[in-house]
Amino acid sequence: MLSFSEFNYHFVDVSTSLGADIVALDNGSIIASINPKSRKKTKVIMSGVHGDERGGPLAILKYLQNKKLNTDNYQTIILPLINEDGWGKKDRHHTGIDLNRNFNSSGPSHVRQIIDYLSPKEIDLFVDLHEDIDEDGFVYKLSTDSHNFADQVASHIGCPTVVEDNHDQWGDSTEKFIRSLGCFKAVTTEAPGKVSPEEKINWNYKAFEFVAQL
């Protein structure tokens, strides 16, 4: 399994080959922005919020190393692994904090950096890749959404959607933050928990693939 620094080395290498602008955060995490000066719409993909959920980061790296990212329609911002502490410890939390419940201005310094980086941007699409402990894999869908983005993502993966009436039960999640910026085509995916590591990577690969090809 790749260490945090090894993952970043490979991710920066492949992102740079795609012409990405690279930003290193206080904790060593990377933001890659592809077509950063374009006036195209913007899509954001995030993963590795929980350090023990390894399928998302590894799926993103695998995709970028093997397939072409569509840059015709969107600027693409990728935050592949934002929990360096949990990744090293194989733990959900970051220094005892669940980043997906504390994604706010009181969070760790690198979370505040991400907030400052994304807040001025007009984000059109957002996907955060996660893994569920018990379930078979699904995509969250907010019941008040007037679009079918969650259904499209789920259809590509081949999994169901789970409808939520609101996100308040999650506290300050990444998706709730992104929606506060005015991006309503925002979803959180949950890969199945009780499968092999390779199956988790393949599930997340499909989720990333859908967004990457838009």
C-alpha cells in the first residue's frame, strides 16, 4: 500500500503531465487544478476525507495513469487525499476529528485552506468519494434536488441511490459546504464496505470515471 508521500509523488507526477496547477496544503495534501485559467464550468472531485477509506484515492490515481481525462467541457479540480493523518494510521479520523463532520472554518488548517481555495469559485459539479462500513454501495441523493445528477452517477456505477431529506444529520460535511457555495449538483458516494480492497478501488473508479468523462 502506498504511503501518503508515495501517493502524492505519483499523483503530482500524473497531474503535472496533464498540465495541472499544483497547490500543496499545510498537511502535505495536494490540490490539482486542470485548465485553471479556462472560463469553462468547474467540476470538483474529492476523496480521502476518511483515512481508512483508500479506494477513492487509489481509484483516482489509477484512472489518471491509465485513461484520458475529458478537459473539453470543464475545469477540473481534484483533491484526491486530504487526510494524511488517518491515511498513515488507517483511521477514519484526522487527529481525532471527523473531517466530514467538521468541514468548516474551525477545522484543521488544511481544511481552512481548502475552504479558502474553493469559496471564490463557481462550482457546477461536485463528487466526494467515500466507503460505507456495512452497505453494498450507493449514492446519496437529496430529496429536494431538482436534477438527476445523483441518479446519473449511480446508473454509471450500477448501484442504487439513497434519498436523504437533508444533510443536517451529517454536521458540517464536505457536500454541505459545497452546496453552501451554490453548487447543487453535488453528491457523496459510498462504496461497499465488505468487499476486497481491489473491488473498492474498482467501484470508486467507476464513480470517478463518470465525472472525469463529462
